[in-house]
Amino acid sequence: MSRRSRLAACALVLTCFAIGILFWTSRRPLRRPAEGSAPGPTVRLDTSPSVSAAGSSSPDRATSDESDPPTSRSERRVPIRDALIEGWVSDQGGGAVEGARITLTALRASDRQWEAHWRDGEWGPTDSPTRTTTTDAAGRFAFHEWIGDGEEGRFVLEATADGFARTTESYFYPVPTETTIRLRLTPAPPVLVTVLGSDGQPIEGALVEQHGLAPSAVGRGASLEETEENARFPWGRYVHDRGFTDALGEARFPRIHGEQVFIASLAGEVSLPWRGEPGEHVLLRLRDSFELSGTIELPDWSDLGYEGERRLRITLLRGSMERSLAVLRHVEEGSFGPLLLPRVADSQYWVHLEGSPIVPVRESFLTPSPGEMVHLDLKADRGRSLWIAAVNEQDEILLRSKATLSWWEEGVEHHVSRGAGPDGYIDLWSFPQDIAQDVDVRIEAPDYVTRTFLDQDVSYAPDEMFLKLKLERAGTLRGHVTFRGEPAHEFSVLAMSEHNASTQEQQDYWGRADGSFELQGVSPGTVLVLASSELSPPGDPIAVTVRPGEVTTVDLVLAEGAERKGVVVNGLDGTPIPGARVRQLSTSRTKRPRWWGTPVFTNDLGEFTIPGLKRGTSILAVDAEGFSNEVLRASDSVRKDAPALHVELFPLQSLDVTLVGWPGGDYSGFYAESTERLLPLPRASFSKDGHVHYDSVGPGRHEISIRGPLGPPEYEIIQVLFTTSPRRSEHLTIRVGSGKTLQVRGHFPTDSQPPPGSGIWISYRTKEGLEAYRWGAWDTDTGYSADCFEGSGVWVSLIAEDGRELASGGGAFHDGALTLDLDASSDLFRLRVVDAQDQPVTGVEVRIHDDSSGIPGPRAVTDARGVAEIRGLPKRTLRADLFHESKGLLVGALVDASKEEGELTLSNAGRIRLAVASPSAPLPGAEAALLDAGREAFRTRRHADSSGGLEWTDLTPGPYRVRVRAPDHWTVELEVDAGRDPTPIPVVLRRLGSLTLRVVSVEGEAVAGAPLELTDVTTGSLVRDWVRAGRIQSSGPRTDPSGTLHYEGLPEGTYRVRITGAGDVELGTVEVVGGVERVVELP
């Protein structure tokens, strides 16, 4: 393993198991039927999306309102003087309300075709035509002119009066004669808005705007009991009111049902938008501002005969929350702006150009200077579409689903979202064709699990195929979030499934007076929940059990955050790296990275200050152009005396990968890629003779996936974890066939056969001892077979499409073959994990090791009972590693698998502290890990800070073995006890040097073939043992014809030298100097 790691093992080990279930998802597209049936609440899968006459997908079908005739925006507005829209406004008792203000908004064709998912959180003025009037003494109002496009169409009526809440309703023009429009107002006090200046004083004359928001169509406020009409047309979105503050800095507005937005501005200053359901009072503070303007260039799609709609969104990313600042609807080619935007320090601004049929454009910039003018040129390309059907477990189409397709380009995640059309099909328009072989698709639907299907290949023609993705019934989380004992008002909640890294749901909550939240779309089973905010870093996750169709309650606490300084240097020479990027991960448990906060960049001295690090462990990712990436864990950052972080990056180098063992020797159908976004290895095809060359790979720990004709289905892969060392090119050999043969058979009762879509996950080691995995599809008749194995044995798990483990077991190869029988009724070992108070600990990651066979073992997660259930374990004593984000870490605990149950205690009371130095100075470049039977335990690697300090917190008290290393220094292993308040243990790492010995006779002639033996005086170790172990390099056991023997990588110090054999001769002592190549002649 290399002396530096670019990614902590935590990001790879458990994720490799979790991602396995993703490959059993239906990646193969289904052919679209010729005709469909009428839609209903759910529709059988033989319903097809509509196809235009030209045979291509029709974007209008997914967004148009079938109750409204489509109308072109190019049609001339025609006043109809004889038309009459009239109605009456009354209070709850039926009494007339005189002087009520009535606003008529006529929806344009583009409003009726408005993409359904855009309503989520969108606010701001629209360009829909409006008219206003007031009611008379009888509460009557009338409009004598139709202001809409064409001679008919949808319109919205909004009514408000002093002392009443605002109400909105929608009708269709012309209004049928039998329809009587009656708007009823509910008494309600106004919302008081106070505007303060940057000095905290009230501001008179500030403009305050009130905007309504629509309830979401997908599980965020819109219930299934809501009519389809109201779900599709959010009338509150068209509410827009304005007012000015008085001498007390106050303005009053009628209430709106549900969420709303308030924003204030005055003389070049503007507030952040306030969003939420207001109580009696809303407070806005004016800020410095800057201007944003730019140009938009759009592609030509005149051949489609489709206008489509585009919008421009500007958002502010701060902490874990993305706040909407402005939305421009109906954007076309040309210039936009200037927009006046609030300036928020240490934040990231994003500009989103999106809509059909263009590929979304995303640009970002960090906080500008006060008054600065930011200019962006946005160029959009024309994209392709994809039909998606979200179905339930009965194969019925979910009519109110939403899909988000995402991909990565140049380190930036891009995405496009669309909602389902009336028939339930989603026309996901649009994305680039050249990334269609590797995209992620996230599906949401009311009452169903929100799930991301990773690494989908959708490169087929959109008019021939569609992608079917299945969702399971979900549960709901309800609770409260507090900070320092008080309700939190703005926060984000993330819920992650323990058994499926791609199943997670996150939502931002704004303006919550009581800190309450409700999160739908949560996966049943054990779920980890954490909260964060704009200023509070992600807290430690809490494990809860969620059941489908039920509500689970959980209370969360926001973590305290603190700034911490650090430095990023070149690991080869210690020079600073300016411009390096430092980011904080919200959690290591998700397959795709989730960031918290704004990226921080190093100055010319390589220094940085990053906010929001917590008392526990924070995970930081560091990268720089031309250098390797690094992921490190920083602990106890809230301490005032926390030392500066020290990060070493190494220059990029080359990597060669060779495949072997494929019958026929033609590897041109294989390709390599990395599914880990923090370890960027670009996708590359193998040559016919099985070679791939990478020019720019950073030293550290990597994951590479091999895909190709491994066998049906096409997504079967081999995945290998490996490390690369600084200063040298690497060559990796991966066997894809003609190795040891594994045949897996299943024995299941007739009524308990593995469900369709089940898959096989195989853990094994390569010939070189590298950790490797193979994924494949289970065949009900033949089971599974493969012949890519080289190690002594394997561990196999049979996994259902929903992530459940159906059966598992391991075995050793004999004469190059292994037949493994999996039986769902095989003996089940239950490992219970409890804390120091004997209470069950939920959400503990468990890894099992079998030292006697060397076979890589299973991994599991404890449930709500604190129990991890594992099938197929050998009946002997095994080792277990336990990890929990906040409850503790335990390495190498013994469990007796010959029994049915076992119990281990997990505690977080222990700590280990090391002070690492070279003989002359502290070693900030050192790293260390805890060992289990000689192997590095997962999630235990730590990096030294600027003072050479290394620390593990949250350990179960007891003895541990630690390996400490540093570039160009001798690696040391030592036994350490984890205690409650330990004193730092000094660890001295000796620098490495080179030694060339030349043995001559008394006459000065070279002595060839002399067997030399060196003994390290410091430790008493024989150098020949180091050579056998591969720790140093030697030119051989004897001197060459010139009488010389060379050693590379010896730790500095004194060595005794002697010639072994019948006449042992002591030649004296020699000194090895760190960083120096010495040549010593011995007579």
C-alpha cells in the first residue's frame, strides 16, 4: 500500500457492497409498444408514450394540459369587448365584502404547458397579462375585457381585502352561463414585515415584495387527495404583491395559504429572500449587492416545430442549502439583466439555464466584491430526450412521478428534471448524447421511495426504447431540529438507507418557526438521518427504523461549527500549492459526493481557512490541478488550540492496466472506468491486446471497474481496489477469465425463489492480494458461474433488487475450482452490538474476517435491535471490525461463529494520540491506520496535522496495533492502548537512505560472491528479513563481480556488517544517512 492515500478506505469499502444492488436494476431498456390505453390513477406498463408523426418523442405530450387546447405564443391577443367575467366576494358568513381587490391573470399557452416540476420552490414575477378591479357594496366584481391569448383559456382570480387572507381560484374562459364565481375570504391578521439596514436600524421607503409558492406535485405538500387539476396548476404561484415600509420600517401584507417569499430592496441594497409559512412577523435585512448580466445563445431546433420554454435561475449555495434568488421565465436568445443580487460572504452562486430542448447550462462563481458587475455568456446546445416510466411493484405506472437525470463533466455535476405527463410517462428532455452511456437517474413519486439508479446506459434511440424503473412503497420521517436548545428555522435533512447507498432523500426547510419537518419518500428499513444548515455542518447521523406507509419520528440537533486553518504542499519537496481546492463532505456513505459549504482555495503560501468543521470527525477532500486528490479526516476542530491541518498532494504519474485470461485474446470490447467521483479515472477502451494507458493518475488508493463482454447481462463488471505510490509509474494486471472457476448454485423452496432481478456479489482477492469484486446476474435455472479468480477463496452474496441479502456463503478453491451452494435456510449468525450501557446500537457497519483461510468475509449493518444477521459463516472463531459515525470504532474483535449468536460492546470513550517526528523535526506529512491481522482496517486512516499530531477519537477502549508511515521515512508498527485521556505517544520515523558496500581483500582486490549480512543496531533486525518482506530493495544476497552490494530504502542509523558462512568475518559498522546515497568500502 502506498505511503499516501488519496481516499480514505471508508469511501470505497462499504460503498462497494452497497452499489452491488444497483446493477440488478433494469438497465436494459424496454421497447415502446405501438399503442397505449387511457390513463388512470395507475396504468399498466403496456401504456406507451405518445410519438409524433415524425417518429420522434414529442416534448409537448409530457407538459401540456389536456383540458386546455394548445395555443401558440405567436397568436395575436384579441380583445373581446362583449365578454363579461363577473363574480362575488363574501366572508365566511356569506356577507358581501366591499372594496376587495380582485386580480385577473390570464394564463398564456406557455403557462399551460409549464413544466410541472418547475413549480418546486419557484417564485417571482411572470409576464402573464393581468387586470385589477374592486368589488362594489354587493361584493360584485366584473371584467369586461378578455385579456388572454386567443378567444378562450385558463385564468386565475385572486381576491384580497383588509383583515382577510388572500384567496386564489382558477376558471376557464368563457365561463359557462351556469357557473357562478364566488370567492370566499377568511379573516386573518396581516403579515408584518420589518426591514432593517446593515446597521440594524429600521429602513423607511424600502420596497417589499410578496410572492406566492406552489405546493409541490411530488410528495412535498401536495397530498394524493388533492385533485389532479390543482396538483397540475399551482395557482398560488401567480400571487405577487408590493408595498413600501413606513417610518418604523414596517409593511403589511395579506396572508397567503402555504409557503411564500418576501424580499426587500432600496437604493442598491437588497435582502436575502425570506421563505416559509410566516407567523405574525418577518424580518428582512438589507445587504450590499452586485449586478449579474450576460448573454444567452441558443441552438436551432426549428425542424422540431416546437417552441418549448426556458428559464434562468440564480441560486445561492451556502452550507448544505441552496436558496433561490431570482427566476427569469420565458427566456430567449440575447442579453439578460442586469439583476440586482444580495452579496453573501463565503458563498457560491449558481446560474442555471434550463428547459427544452436545450442541454442545461450551469455556471458558478464565488462571492463578488460589493458593487461588482458579473457578466456570463451562456451557450446552450441542443440535446436528446429519454422516455422513462416509473412503476410500482405491481408494474403499474406512477402517474405523478418526476425524474432527474444527472451526469458529470469536468468535475461539475449537471442535471435535467422533468415531471410525468398525463399518461405517466416522463419525457426527459434534454441531455447530451455523448454522455448517454453513463448517467444517473433519480426517481420520485408520492408515497414511494426516492431512489437514484446509478450508471444507466441510455444511449439507445429515444423513439424506440424507454427506461422502466421500479419504486417501492416509502415511509415518512417527522420530527424537529434544534440548535443550542432552540428550534432551528432554516435547515436541511438528509435520510440515507443503510443497505443501499443510492437510496436517499434530502429536503431544505425554510421559515420553520417550530423547527418541524416532514420528509417523505424515505426507504423502509434502517435509515441514517442527519441535519445541517447554511452555517451548521452535518451532524452525526441518527439511525432509525422506517416502515412503509408509516410515520417515524426523530429529533435532530444541528452541530456547532468552527474555522480551522491548514496548508497544502507538494509531497515531493514540501513547496506550497496555491489554488488548491478544499471541500467538506456531508457524509462518506453516499456513492456520489455530497458537499457542505463553499469550496475554499489556498493562497500563494498554500494556506487555507475552512469554516464549519465540527467537534467530531469532519471529512475534507483536497485537489489541485496537476496533483493527486486527498481525503482526510479532521477531529476536534472546535478546540481553540486545534493545530493547523497539513495536506500533501503528489504530482500525477502514469498508470498501465492490462487484462489477461480472455478466451481468444481479443479485448477490444472491454473498457475501464471509475464509478467513484472523488477518484477520477476517465473511461478508456482497451486495445485488442488488452492494454489501457493513463498519463495522469495521482498516487493513492483507487477503484477501477472493468466492463465488457463478461457475460449477460451487459452491465456485469469486475471491480478492483489498488494503490499507487509516489515517484513511480504503476502497472496493474487484472484477470477477466481462464482463472479459477466458481460455480454458484441455489437451493430454495419453490415458494421462496429469488425474485427476478436478483444479482450476485462476489468478494475476492487478486493474485497480488488486491481487494476485488465481481457483480453478475442470478439465473434461476443455472445460478451463476465465472472464472476470473486467482486467490484462495471467495465470499458470495445473493442480493434482491431492493437490496435485501437473500443468501450468502464462502469457500476455498480446490484444484482451481469451487462449487458453492447457497441456501436461504442456512445457519444464521446474529451479532448483537451494544453500547457501554448495554443498549442496542443501530447502524453499525460490521466487517467479518477469517484469518485461517484468508477468504474476504461479509459485511453487514446492525438493525434497530442492534443485530447484524449474517448467513453462511464458517463454524469457527472469526474477527470483526465495527464502525459507527459517532458511537465508536472497534478493530479485530473475536466472535465465535460456531454459535448462533454473539455480542460485542461498542464504545466511543477511548482515544489514541501520537506525536510523529523524524529525528530532527515533527512530521506533518505522516499518516497512520489501525491494523487488523496485518491489514489496514476500514475507516481508520488518519493524517498528521502541522505539529505531527495524529489522533483517533471515538474508539472502544483496549489495545490496538497502529502502522505509521511518511514519505521517504521508515514505516513503524506499534501496540497502543486506547484510553480516555491519553498522553501523546512519541513515534520517531527514520529517514530513508541508500547504501552501496564494496568489499575488497587486503590486497585491494574486489571480493566477488561474498554473502553479506547487515544488522540494524537500533532494532536488532536483520536487513535480509526486510528484503524478503519487500520493505527494501537489494541487488542480491552476495557481492557482484566488482565486489559491491547495493541497498535502497534503508532507514538511517548504524548497521553491523559481516560475511556469513563457514568463516564468519566481522567487517565493522557503517552509517546510513537519510536522503543520501553512501558508498562504503570494507577491507
